[in-house]
Amino acid sequence: SERDSALATLAVSSVLNDHQIMQEQLAKSKSHKPPVGGMNRQSSMQQSSDEEMLALCKQLGSEIAARTSAELEVNRLKEQLELERKIAHAKEAELLDQIS
């Protein structure tokens, strides 16, 4: 589960890095005048698509983190329950020994 969290973080950081590079390239291309008037509209659509992709990646990253956190909590509770059961069985065995 820690591995899943690390992989999710790595994936999100990779996407964020790609987005940053695309934004830098977009800024560079905006500094040069586009030869065709339609290029501005196309780059605007590309930026919108990039923003949507970034938002989806952030959402995926947060959902993976939440699921990983929930799985860790479930595992912790299972371990705690198992420990409590072992303690209860040990106490029961001790009481039975005292009776005998």
C-alpha cells in the first residue's frame, strides 16, 4: 500500500511535469505570432484539454491516496482485532488453568 501511494505520487508528479513543459512550450509559441488565425483557437483548445487532463490526474491522485489511506486503516484495525483476540484467548486459557 505504501508502494501504491508512491506510484500514485510518481504518476501525478510526472503528469504535472509534463503539463508544466507543455505550458512553457505554449508560452513560447504565444510569443511568436501564429501564421494562421486558427492556430490561436487550436492552442486554446489544447490548453483547455491539458487543463482537463491535469484536473483528472489530480483527482485520480487524490482518490488513490484516499483509497490507500483507507486500506492502511483497515489493515491496522484487522491487526488490532487479531491482537485483542489473542489477548482474550490467553486470558481465557489462564482462567481455565486457575480453575483446574
